[in-house]
Amino acid sequence: MNEALLAKYEGKFTCKFPQAIEFYPELLSHADTYLSDEEMDTYLNGANFLCSIGQGVDPVLAYMEVMPEISAHFGAGTNKLISDYAYQIARSPNKKALLPLLSTLSTVCRRIDTLEDLQTYLNLINECVELTQTVIHGHHSIHESPGLIPLLMNMPQLISRLSLDGIRNFMVYGAKNYASSPKEQVAYFALESHDSKAIIQRERVGTTFKKVERHLDMLKTSVWNCDLPFSVFSTDFDQIREPEPYLDDQLLAVPDVYENQNGISGINRYRAMLAHLMGHKRWSGKLMADNYAPHMQLIVSIFEDARIDTLLMREYPGLKKLFLALHPYPEKGRCPEEGISCLRYRATRLSRALIDPDFDPEDPLMDTLRTEFNDILKNEQEGSTTDMSDLGTKYYVRSRQKTDSLPDIYFDDTEVSYRDDNRCIWHHYEEYDEADEIIPNEYESDEKVVDTADSLPPRYYDEWDYISETYRPDWATVYERLHPSGDASVVDRLMDKHGALAKRLKKMIEMLKPQNKKRIRFQEEGEELDLDVALRSIIDFKSGQIPDPRINYSHTTDSRNIAVMLLVDTSESLNQRNPETGQTLLELSQEALAITAWTVEQLGDKFAIAGFSSDTRHEVRYQHIKGYSEKYGDTVKARIGAMKASYSTRMGAAMRHAAHYLEGQEAEKKIMLILTDGEPADIDTKDPQMLIRDTHKAVEELQSKGIYSYCITLDPNADEYVEDIFGSQYTVIDHVEKLPEQLPQVFMKLTH
Amino acid sequence: MDISQYKIENEPFYDAQSNEVELYEAAYQARLPIMVKGPTGCGKSRFIEHMAWKLGKPIITVSCNEDISASDLVGRYLLDANGTRWVDGPLTLAARYGAICYLDEIVEARQDTMVVIHALTDHRRELSLDKKGELIKAHPDFQLVISYNPGYQTMMKDLKQSTKQRFCGLDFDYAEPAVEADILQKEANIDREIANKLVKIGETARNLKGHGLDEGISTRLMVYAATLINQGITPVEACKMAMVRPITDDADIRETLDNAIEMIFG
């Protein structure tokens, strides 16, 4: 057969590499099982061509190895498409990318269904080349794309997580953002940089935790009455086995994303997982792990998990369809029993049998234990973890097989994805001995160490990148802290100094204060008889005409319903001293704040104050000075008195953070006042436009949430940029010493 | 004027949560004004009706709102063919003929409106009708009862201290799960199992109070759900319609509660 085949294609393969000649017969017969005669010709021509392009033997072998299956998968035309494309790449400066392209092609093709999609994939690579290769003008030379090879090398991982569209977005983002920094570009496409992970997270197919976080949080509070926080671990690329969720005394560790599985949507998988964890929390006891052999632990865990699931399904019948759909259904005889350990496979069948009454284990021992298991749980009884340990030991002892300890483990379809790793039921001696040891969250990695003492957990905000016109996901980290307190009397002294101003403001306030009552006349039903109208009606009535029945009047209250957020820039530049008065901008801001806070308090509007500064995107500091429910009293004054200026101005992130508080207020009008002395800037952002555009985007976002932003700037040169950010919603204070007077007036003008 | 039309003929169903019935009776014997506080739909109005029935007294209920004015309570002149005619308001009626006057959700009314009740609620027990030039001495059977929901209380909507300090207070809350299930069973005539499940959904929502919900699901809404189930609606649909849609517009909360319902009813 082989001889005949060789004879048939005699002379068609012209490659002279010794290795190619060596493997040729084998590859040929492999190809022959997949390809038609005609296809064989294109196939061999393609191989011949790759031989002649001067890239060595590797691309040839890779091509010959992968193409038959690929071409059988997509049908006629595939060979030509790929060999033409290979030709195109080989003729370009990126010819080194040919080998990675071919070697990853078969894995990639498993995720692609049609020839059109394959073409899309190739177009995507072309686009990447266009965006990343550098052309040096005047030299007529094109430099190869630095990121293409790492991108292709990582393509199997990418395509297992993202759709083709997602990959394209991922690629375009990297290409555009790192066009001029090859090193970072390589790190991005090699999936090593933080950003690449963040983008993949955004583009992932499936349900991300972030998207359903609020819902799960509420589910956890309402249905399960649990206040442990969630901690998200990433189901990242560099881990061979996906980590499992877990529950311990402090937190619930959950994966960052769930794809659909067995027709169950990501959100339902989260719900099932949460229910299972909560079941453990409610019903599981502790077992001493050291008393059980590892195999026995596995079986005992299976019984305990099944008990938890059974109790859950009894109380929440709706979980039944989720659990049964997600639980594997390992059919009999799948595990070959020879040379491989079937323990996991048996355990999974047992687990299925315990929770699914319709499942026939076809195993007398499992049947017996199922009956015992059901006996323990019958009549609304709950059983205990110890009962399950007894059952587990019994099963394990009776079913033990020699093959169980083999290193090869039958793993297919044995993972119950909604269950946790059961660390909550196993007590380990060693850990217990060292009670003081703090075990770090193994899935957590932090890029920058920020002192998080007395701060709220960080919140992440996207930042707008005007160059690529996309959001950089989770780009800025905001830490919110309570502002330190100082001496409240400082503020009182400042107020004394502005006594005359306070008096003037007070008059204005009186005028602005809501008029308590407004009369509405001509009401059919009202509070009081409107005598004028009533008399007219009586006259009409007596003279035989139809009287107007609207003879009452009533009152309505005309009230202000405004929520205000005053966001104060506390960056380093506020320490500048005014040469004439000797005051720093910070001191002026303090005065202005004190007076404004007093004014607003008089008006009775909802009012909050916060200060912000930033030290790179990893630490945006948001300092709480006054909350909506706090009264303007000594605590707040003490905080204003202790204000200090340092670091830079990352305005967008601070605004987004402040907006989330303002959003929660119930008011007809929501206003965010930003008091600043310069343009948004930070030391990690070189492009001065970047943060300006981002802040502008933040203003737009706020607008869409019904929040009106208004900027009061102390920078005399602000005209150059402030309009780009705030449109016409700004005031430039030219004489900074007038700030304490002008700030409350601006406020009253805005809210009038 | 026939005051007996305000009498309650049939016993309104009420399951006592503790000794509130005795406390009320004692207060009535002395004709002390009473305020009942508690979340919406926990049975405040039902309790007052029940007590009125038990004591055999007529009851006049006024649901307060922001636009209610003193003249809405006291009375006003209306026009008729001969000029004007005085018509008593509900408060005057009750004081004149001896009924229990029940001002429901009193904080909804503006604070200054409520000043009219002051003279009726202390030792004077009289009501002056300025416009008519009449001073009414309250009938011996007259009693004033107000109710309000502390959950809604804001700076703007609160009673004046001078009003508050004229009443004895009774605190109400949603009943214990077992009692609440009893109430559902008797009030809506459904079987125990469904009643328990409804109560469980109610508890679920009450855990969300302060996390996006102002108030939990009231007993009243549970009764609605039970009634819908009796009409042949599936429990899941009935619960969504009666217990979730009315209380929230927040998509996440809605989804959470819907999911809880689906889990509980399967």
C-alpha cells in the first residue's frame, strides 16, 4: 500500500531537506487518508513551496502534519487558502511568524467552524501586521511586527477563551496602544502584562463575576443571610488546572468568569455554586483530615457534597434542575479499568447516584449505600458530616481496588463544577498548630503595595483612552479613606474672619430659601373657599347661568430638592503660596469650603464633601470629609482643618467614584462641584491630553446619569483646556483670594 | 346623622402577635389616644378595625396624604342653592357622635395640619370650629388613633414632638414566620406548605432591607400572592406578580427575588 502510494506521487515532492525526506512516507500516508487526489496535489505543492522560501525544514513539517486534518475539516479550498497565505507571509518581513502560525493552526482550527471564519482569522492576522509593523519613512524599509509572534504563539489560549471578534478587539487594543513601544507590545501579546489580562477579561465569552456581582451579593444576603465577602480569583492561563471555588471562615472565593455549561448559563452556574457553598456553611461540620487517607477523603467529600445538595434541593426545589444539569453523567464502562486509576470516575458515578434518583449505578454496592444514605436523610432529617464520613469509609473499604493508586487518573467528565474544594470540612493538624499563621489568598496578586489600613476595599474604574477610543478596563484604583481630623477651631476662626461675608450670604440665603407656600387658585376641591370666585359663581347661579365650580384655592409648598457633591482637589500644587497675601491655595480652599459648607447647610440641601489626589493609577486617594447624612459640625470642621495637599490630580477616577455616591441620593437635581487648581494630570501619564479627555468622558458619563458637573478652577490659564473638559460649565476664579466669597455664590447661582 | 353606618358588622380576622389586644383595651377604657407604628402591610389597620369591632364602636378612617388640610379633617362650608352650608369633616363627625377616628399614615400629612387634633387629644377633649364659631365637646366614646411607618420617616416627614407626645404607642412588626404562615393560611385559605414557602420568600426580601429595598415584602402582599394562587395562577407567577413587581424597580433586586422564588418553588 505504502509502496503504491509512494509510486503514485513519485516526483511530486521535490523538497530536499533530509528530515523532510525521512518523514515523507509517513506524512504522505497520513494525508492520503484525509485528502482526495486533487487535494493531494495542492497539498504537496504547498509543501514544495514552503521548502523553497528559506525558512528551514520546520515550517514544511508543520504544514505537512497539520494540513490534512484541517483541510478535511473545512473541505475543498483549504489547502490553497493556507498555502497562499503562507506564501504571503513568507514574502513579508514577518516571515519568522510562519512557523508559529502553522504550528498553532490545528489547535486554532478546532475552535473555528467554517472556511469563512478561517478567512476572518487570517484577515485578523493581516490587520495585526498592518497595525504593528513599523515603516521608516525615507528608508523604504518595513520592520517586522514585534508582537505578531507572541500573539500567534498564544493563539490557542486566546481562542479557547475569546470569540474571533474578541480576539480582534484584544489585538487592536494592544496594537494601537503599544504601537511605539515594542517591549510592552511583546509583553502584552505574550499575555504577561496586567493590561492584556484585563482586556481578555473584558472580552471573555461567558458571564463575568463583575457583571453579576450586585445580584450575587444580594442573593447571598437575602436568601442565604451570609455576610462573608466575595473574593474573586482569576481562572487564568498560566494555571494548568482551573482553581475551584472555596469557602473559609473569612471569605467566599469564586471564579471571575463562568461560561455556559450543559445549557446552564453563567449566572445560573454562579447561583448553583453559591447555593452549594452556603449549604456547607449551614450544614457541614468539621472532620480531622489526618484521620483519613487521601482516597478516603475524596469519597467522604462525595457523600458530604451529596448530602448538602440533597438538603438544598429539598428546601429549594428550583436548584434541582441546575445541579442535575451541571453534575457529570459518567456512563458505565467509560473507564478502561486497566493501567489507569478509576477512583475519581467511580466517585463521580456514586455522587450522581446519590443526588439523582433516576440514575441507575448498575452496581450493587452503590445501590446499598444509596439506600443507607437516603435512610439517614429521610423524614426531613438532616444527617451530619460524621454520618457521611461513616458511609464514605464503608464504601471506600468495600470498593477499594489495586488500580486506585496508579499515577494515571481517569479524569474525563468527573469534575462537578459547582462544588468547592471542601476545605471547609477538613481540619488539618498542622494549620491548627500555628494559629497565628496568616495564609495569604493564593490567587491574589498585587502589583503595587498600597497601605490599605482604614481604607474601604479598593474600587476599580475604567479610564477612557482617546487614542484607541476604548475604555481601559479597571484602570484606576480608588482607595477611599476617612479624612484625618485636626482642630475644628481652625475653621471657626476662618469663619470669624469672614463675618461680613457670612452676613451678606445669609441675606441671599433668605431669598433663596424655598417659599413655604404658594397659592393655587381655581380649584374644584381645595383647602379654602376663594371668596372672589365664589361670589362670582353665586351671582352666576342666581342669574340662571352655569356657575364655575372651581371656587376653592389650595396651597403647595415650593421646595428645593438638590443633592450636591463638592469634590476638592488636594494635589501638591495647592501648596503654592500667593506672594501678595502669603496664603496658600490650600488655605484658601479650606476657607472656601468652610463657608460653602455653612451656606449649604443653611439652605438645607443634601451635601457631601470629599478631597482627592492620586499617586499613579494604582492609588487614587479619595478622602471622605462630609457625608450626606453627616451634619456640618465639629467632626466635619476638624477634617476640613486637617486638609493637606500632596501628589497629583487624576480627576476622572475621583469623579466617577464620587458620582456613585451622588447617584444613590434621591433628589431632583444632582450637582457635582469640582474645585481644582489645574488640569487633570498624573505622573504615570505622559500624554497631557490623556487625562483631560478621560475627565471629559467622565463628565459625559455623569451627564447621562443625570448629574450636572461644574468646575471652579483657580488656574488663571485654565481657559486653554477647561472648556474641552466641562464645556461651558465652569468658572475661572482670577483673583484667588476671592475664592471664599465666590464659591458659595457660584453654588447659589447654580441652584437658584 | 347615623353614626352606626361606620360600625363594623363582621369580625375582621386578626391573629394577635402578643398582648396588643389587652393593651389597646386598657387604653380605650381611659380614652387615651393611641399611635401604632410599623412597616407597611404588617396589619396595623387590620388591628384597629378588629379592635373597633371588638369594642363595638364605629370607626372613621382617614388616609392622610400631603394635600390633606385642616379643613379636610374638620369640615368646610360648601355652596348650595341657598348660599353656603357647613359640612362636618371626619374628625368632627367622630368627635360629635362618638366614634374612633383613625388617621392612617399620619406622617404623610403636613406637620402644621395636625395641630388641629391637639385640643382633642389632651384633657380638654374639645374641637373648635373657628369658621363656624362652634366648640364641640368630644362624645364620651370618641377616641383618636393614628398610625405611621417609621421606615418612611425623613427629616421632612416626621411628627412634631408636640404631636407625638400626646399618644400612647404600640409597636408592630411582621409576625414570626409560624404566625405569619398561620395568618396566610386563614386569611387566604391556602395549604400550609405553600404558606410556608411564601413566608420564606418574604424573609428573603426582608434580608435585603437597607441593601436596596426600603421595605420588605409585607404580609398584605403575601396574602395577595396566596389569593392569586387560589385563582389558579402558578405559584412562581403569582409571587412575581404580587410580591416582587410592586416593591422594586431595581433590575438586580428583581432578578434576585425572582431567582429566590424559582429556587423555593422549583
